[in-house]
Amino acid sequence: MSNNETSTVRLTVEVQDCGIAHLLDKDPGGYADTPAQSIGFIAVEQGCVTLHITHQWGPANFTVTIADRDPGADLAGYEDIVEIGYVSMSGEVEMTGFTFDEAVMSRLPPLPAGPGTYRIRYHVKGMDLEGTEDAVDDHYLQIWPALPADPVVVKATSDASQY
């Protein structure tokens, strides 16, 4: 990516249980000094980002924006938003849902700065609505290069976020 460039993709991952999806680095090694962190609906541990989703099983829809700078949070469009640091050893990531079978991986565009430190902002809408007629399936990730920083709650309005 050149300066001021973003790439946005929509994808669906299949979740068979546990209400989680994963963002995984293509390079599984080299994370000995990477601290585990979590906040709200997101956790990072050695190249794996665990994302709690709005339902326990079934397809989960994601929009993922990869940018060369902070694209700005969508404060009006989502109820809950958290940010966390992430280290990519390869500069390449993919998404998958939690499954008992062989996972189907959805490759994402390359990270703009290659291997290095990034910030992930996770937007969620409808965490309190699972199993209701009003349930929504809307998850939005933003990823951009950034210096390491502590996890932050940007916005928390659902009952689930208070828990």
C-alpha cells in the first residue's frame, strides 16, 4: 500500500461453537516476547487474535479494513468498540471461525508495513441480541500500523460490554 491507502473486504466465517472467530498471522513462530492482552470482546496472544462475536454458531459476517494509518472509529454505527495492539511476524493475516472440522481460512490483503506492530480496532453491534428477532450480525475490524499501546475501550454501550 502507498500512503493514504486502504483496502476493505467483506467476508463470512463459519462458527460451529463458542461464539468466536480468529485473526491469525501466517507466521506462527517468533512470538516469545509478545505479551498477551485482552479487553472487552478481543484478546491477543502470540499471533492469534480471538474475537467474540454476536452469536454462538453459524456464519459470522465481517468487514475488515486494512489501512496505512488510523481510519477513524465508526462511533455512530456501532455500540461497542475496543482497540488493542498486535504484532505480525509475517505481515500477512487471515480469518477463520472456530470449527471442530478443518478450518476454512479467508486470506486478507497484506498489512501495509509488512511485519511489525499494528493496532486493531474491533467494532460490534448487537451483542445483547443473540437469539432474538432483532439480532444483527455486524462485526468490523480496522488494522493499521501503530506503535505498541495499551488496550482501550473506545465505546461501550451494550450490557455485554459492561459484563
